[in-house]
Amino acid sequence: MPLLSVADLHTHFRTPRGILRAVDGVSLTIEKGESVGLVGESGCGKSTLGKTVLRLVDPTSGRVTFDGEDVVRLSRDALGPYRRRAQMIFQDPFSSLNPRHTIERILTAPLSVHGIGDRNERRRRVRAMIERVGLPLSSLSRYPHEFSGGQRQRVGIARALILGPDLVICDEPVSALDLSIQAQILNLLVEMKRDFNLSYLFISHDLSVIRYFADRVLVMYLGRVVESAAGADLWAKPLHPYTRALIQAIPDPTRRRQAAPIGGDIASPEDIPRGCRFHPRCPIATSICAEREPALETHAPGHQAACHHAGKLSRPPEA
Amino acid sequence: MTAPLLDVSNLTIRFPTGTPVADLGFAVGEGETVAVVGESGSGKSLTALAIMRLLPRTARTTSGGIRFQGRDLLALPEPEMRRVRGRKIAMIFQEPMTSLNPVLTIGKQIAEVLRLHEGLSSEAARKRSIQLLDLVRVADPHLRVDDFPHRLSGGMRQRAMIAMAVACGPKLLIADEPTTALDVTIQAQVLDLLDRLRRELGMALVLITHDLGIVGQWADRVVVMYAGRGAEEADATRLLDDPLHPYTRGLLAASPRLDARLHYTAGPLREIPGSIASALGEPGCPFVPRCPMALPTCRTKPPPLEEIRPGRLIACPPTLALERADAAAVGR
Amino acid sequence: MTTAIEIAPQPEVSGRALRAFLRNPAAMLASGFLVFVTAVAFAAPLIYPEDPLSMVARPFLWPGQNPQFPLGSDSLGRDVAAGLVWGSRISLIIGIAAMALGVSIGVVIGATAGYFGGRIDDGLVRLVEIFQTTPSFLMLIVLVAIAEPRVESITVGIALVTWPTIARLVRAEFRSLREKDFVTAARGLGYGHLRIIFIEILPNALPPIIVTSSVIVASAILMESALSFMGLGDPNRISWGSMIGANRETLRTTWYLTAVPGVAIVLTVLALNMIGDALNDALNPRLSAER
């Protein structure tokens, strides 16, 4: 049984301009100890998906099953045990820590809210955790603004892990950091995964980070998963034209001054194109693509894609 | 060798609180793309603002020179500088939403530049605005010209900014992290566009970025900055194939890339320990606190950029010594 | 972990704000004045142990005429200086109590509306609008006239007409703060609503509330004075407003009887507004950085 399974999840928002279909029929599973990468561009719904899984946003329909229990049906008050087991690490280390609280307070509060340990036990756990994420004990009495971005992200990681979760959703955890700091944080996340036996849903727009971090990769476009495969398969043989475009769009010294792989803008999730969502930008679209939305179908063992022409794209990209 | 289009030499920018750029020098030839790479705090954006003479009031360029087409920009009186800005040197920024005026249509904003610098009538300026939007590959330019910035996507806004920047056919375009706020497929389009405009309009391009991939794909030459100083200067492809400065080497090793066979199950990424904040107050080389090969002599004074072979400069005496020893060994 | 971490020492936010405030000479002058007024108010029973409403002197003594009554006496022979000293108590008590009550109501309603949003927000915004579209001073007069004009009822009345300002402000702050990641994180950690509202969000919304509160104290003092001037003040307590009101008939001949308490009101209100401005500058780092 997978740790987390999401089935046909929809999260829609009402906006003045109509219904915004941020997540529009997503299914996925995460096994215990697995690191699943979720890649996509802004507006594809990857963040909303992460927040819906954690019930920070309520889904419109669909099921989220965690360790055999349907989380969507739980009332807000009954979510407590789930909150202890599923946590989130945020992108912006500047806005994700309360500027008016010391690090000690930020890390102790989750324990006291969940009634874990007495004062001394909490103190011990907080001290162990802050050292575990590579910060000195003296940081406990300081405020978030006294730290650099990378150091704050360490605090964010400590806060997510202090309750001892099984699943951690990392929402672009290194995107706001400088390159020389990104590796430090990625390595820390890997160490944490090993030490605490974590499962990750790793959300990022950066394929190269996903490549390093994920066992399995989901590619999202406008609220849907368009391709899903083990990392190695995806890089070697992407089936969906969007995945190919994403891979080729990564700036790469071996493609000196090559033209952009695809044109056009991402459509608004308030106005999703009919048929295949990607067809207006797709280099291989045909008439069927404008009419019928392709389903996510298995094309090779463990490799699914939602494209009418997926079979025809067997040639690996030039990269 | 003819004089370069832009020649920055010994540039030092001081604030009351510190010296974010020190002793920086690089040159940009006609039609060339030079990338300035560094992380936040490296002083790369301040350098761009200094070239435009748009530094905040409290800043002072205390020494050095910025020569553009043979003229010293730092000595130019403000009214003349205003004629250089926009007409000869243009600049685009990272966040196209905040650099466009939200209450004016795209067309009005482009036309304003044309009326100011070229003295076009409003009708001619509008016609030219539509042509410019077409040039930067905005679909339906005659419709978009009347749109307000918030109606456009991020990529379209950046195109509109580029249209404004190239409106007067500048000789030099400074692009400060032009694609950092954009999605990867849109980023590819915008970089492609900038490079095409560079060729078609015969501009030189100064590309300020933190992304070494962009450098490798689009730049001719690259200046790596660390904590306000030049660390390494080289041909872009050379730099990526064979980085010399310990900082550049560390950066390349630390960045997960698609072609590299790096996976978390196979081992950790190489890290550069610490952060750029450690350069503060360092009397010697700013990279010393994070450097794996620092010698005691590195701590005494900041190393200058020295030529190791034609077109290749590094500011790292230990590396320099090693390379020279190697070269001598090969020569023997 | 082998990573060397140094933490750059930086001044703390509140420390920086305090220093900015202390460097502002206008703010220091205004604070000094208010400290003086407060001290006088506290010490009133020591300075003038007698009831300030009792007739102790010859009527219409001009200031300086009799050193025993340095600010003169009014038409009933009451000591103006004693009135001024005792009046400061009423002004400050009502100003501060009304502010505290109004801010409390405003914070609770504004925070509830801004944090929960949706229908709760719609309903509470309607309520705020009802209060804000009614002319506030007229409402205050009606409220005080219905109840007996006493210090308590005046305080409650002023609080009832000032809370909507705070409620709107707090609601706006909460609406933007609730979208911040640290609030999302708090929800994700299973914190209850009360904890999120009062411990996570409210401390971040405090700076504008503090600034507005100082201005509200000033306007509460003005409202109390206006009420007393119109004879709707507490008849058993002397206040600056009632001193002006009682002596308005003799304004042409013995103008000092209205001028003295008038100046006291003006200076106090001015000081409070100056402090509000200075707090605004001190608590808004972007603004003070540009100076």
C-alpha cells in the first residue's frame, strides 16, 4: 500500500473572471521512502496540488488517502494526527518564518500545540533538531531576519521535521536561494530523508534539481499530469512533447545559440484550451488534439503520458 | 586592436556602509555578448546601474572609469548622460511588472521613449511602437499596443520592456537578470529574442545572470564576480569546460545539471561551504573563508585579475602558480 | 554537517524602531510633554487636595493677579489652575480608556473578519459600514444623552464611534498577512485559529495599530472636550472641555478662562499626533531608510 495516494483530485477556485481550475484531475501515488518530483511551470497547479494534499486548501472533488485513511473526509478538527505526519517546506524562507518570533519559539510551538513532551523534553528536541540542520544552538534566541536565506531555510526544514512526519512536501525549497547555497540545502534534505526515513513530494520548476532529487517524476501542465516516469526513463526518452520542450529549454552550453524549443505562452488556468491542454503550443499537434483530451496512458512499464501522439515521439531529444 | 565599445576599469562603488564593488574591470566589444555572473551580493546589478549612472544617491563611484565609445561616462554632465541613456545604452530589468508603469498602455510607454529621444510625432511614434512590438515577436501588435501591462503575461511584458529598450537602436543593451522571473520555456524564448536583436540591430549585450547554463548557451565572454570583485574572466565555453578559479569550480560542481549523472542515491552534491556574507570585512581575497585552497598569503591583500593566457584572467595567485607550473612542465 | 555557519549580528527590528523614535526631536519633545501631563494628572490630589469645583477665590481673578491662584479664577471663584490639573485626569482617563476599549473591539472584529473572510467578513464589513456611515459625533451625542452623562458612559460612547477605524485597519492587515507562508505553515502544523490570530498574525499587525491608537487617544480627548463644552460631560467632574463650556459667555471679557484649558487641549492633542507621526516613521523601516 502506498503511503499517499491521490485519486482524480480537483481543486477549483471561483474568481471574478470565472472558475480557475488549478488542479484538474490529478492522480498520483507516493510509496514509503520514495522521492517523487513534480515539475511544471508557473500556473500549472503544482503548488496548489501540494497544499491540497496537506488540506491547506480544500479540494473540489477527489480522494487523498494517507496510510489508508481518506484525508479529504476528515473534519478540520480531526486533522491533528495527519498534520503530525505530513509537513511542508516552503519556497520563500523570508515569508515562511514569523518575523516576530524567535527560532526557539518557532520550533517549540508545534510540540506544545500537539502536546508532545514536557518542557524539558521539548527543549531537548528543539536543541537536537537545530543542531541536526546545521545551525548553532545560539541561533535559538535569534529572530529570522538575523539569518541569511540558506540559514532560514534550515530553520524551515527543522520546523517541518520537528513533529517527526513521514511525508514532507517540499515546495520549491531551493528556488529562492543562491546557487552556492542550493547544494547545501539539497544535501541536507537528502540526509534528512535517510535519517528520518522520509517520503518527499518535491515540487520544482527546475528540471535539473528534480533530476538530482527524484526517484520518479511527474510533469504537470495546466492542472494535469501529462507525463509520469522513473527519473532515468524521463530524461532518456520523454514521451510528451511538453516534457521534451522543458528539457530542451534548460539553458545548456552544448546548444550554443539554438532557437527556443517552443513558442507561445502558457494559457491561463481560468481559460484552459479545449482538447489537449497543450495543443496550441504543441509542435506536433493534429486535428484530434484540438478535439479530444488525451488520457494518461501507459506506454512502457512505469511510464505514462497523456498525448495522442506519444508513441510517435520515440526519438530521444538532441540534448 | 580597436578600442572596445564599453571599457570598465578599476570600478569601485562605495556606500556609507561598505564597498559592494571594488576594482572591477572588463570590456565589451561591438556586437559582443558579455555575461556578468554572480550570486546575490556579488555586486553585479550595482555594476549595471553604475554604467547607466543610476546608482542610489548615497552611492559613490570613488575611482576608476567607465568609457563608452571613448567617452568617460563618469565625467559626463547629467543632461548629456540623459541623452546617452535610452538612446545609446539601454537597460532591462528582472521584474517587468514593476518596471512598467501600470496606468499607461504599452504603446504609450514605448511612444514616450521615441518622442523623447527621436522627437517623433505621436502618430509616428504609435506606428513605430507597433513595428517594435512586431520586432520583439508580440502577436497581434496592433491590438497589444493598447493593452495595459497587467493584461499581459510575464513573457509579453518582458518583450514590451525589450521593445522600449531597443526603440532608439542602442549600441549597448544591459539586461539585468532578464529571465529570472520567467518560466523556463518562456526564458528560452526571451533569450533567443535578445540574441536575435543583438545580431539584427548590431548591439552589444551585457547579460547579468546567476545561471551558468545561460552563460554557456548565449554569451561570448563571461566575467565571474564574487563579493564585488572580478574572480575570473574567460570565453564562455572555455569557462564551463575548464573553470579555474576555486569559486567558479565550486559553483559548477555544486549545480545539479541535466547532463551530469548526479542523483541523490549516488552521493551528495559538492558544496561550497558557508555563504557570501563571510566576505564582509575580509582584508584579502573575499573568497578565502570558503576556499579549499586558500594560503596564508591570500589573506593579506585582494588578488588582482591576472592574465594567465590570452583572453583568460583569474584573480587567484595559488591557481595561477599551479597553472604556470603546469604550462612550464608541458613546455619542457 | 561540516558547513561553517556564521550569523551576521544585526540590530533587532524593535530596537531599531526604538532608536529611530529616540532620534526624532519632535517625538522626544511631545513625549516629554505627555509625561509631564500624566505626572500632573497623577499628582492632582497632592497638588490641589481640595475639590476643584469648590469656590475658593474672588471671581474673575486674572492670571498673576493673586499668586495663590496663578491662573486666576472663574465667574464662580473656582481656581483655574486646580481645574486644569484635575481636568487633565478626565481627559487622559477618557482618552486612554476609550482608546483601549475601541481598539479591543476593533481588533477582535477586524481580526475575525480579515482572518476568516467569506460570509463572516461580509457580515462584519456591513456592521462596520453602518457605524462609519452614521455621523459619529451625532451618534456620540445620542448615546451619551440616552445614558446618563458619566465618565463610564462617555468612554463607552467614544469607543463605540472609534472602533470601526481600527477594525478596518486590522482587517486589511490580516487579509494580507493571512496569505503569508508563515501563516500557511502554522495551519499546516495544526495550530488553532485563536493561536494563529493572536500569536502568529497580531504581533505583525501591531505597528499600524499602535500608530493609529495614539491618534485615537487624541481624537477621544477632543470628543470628550466637545461633549463637555456642550454640557454633556459628567457634571460631577471638571474637565478641560467643561471649563471652556462654562466660561464661553464671558469669552470677550475674561478670555483667559477659555484660552487656558483650550491651550491645554491643543498641546496635548498636538503632542499625541506628533508621537503618532514619529511612531509611524520609526515602525515603517522603508520610510525611515529613505531619509
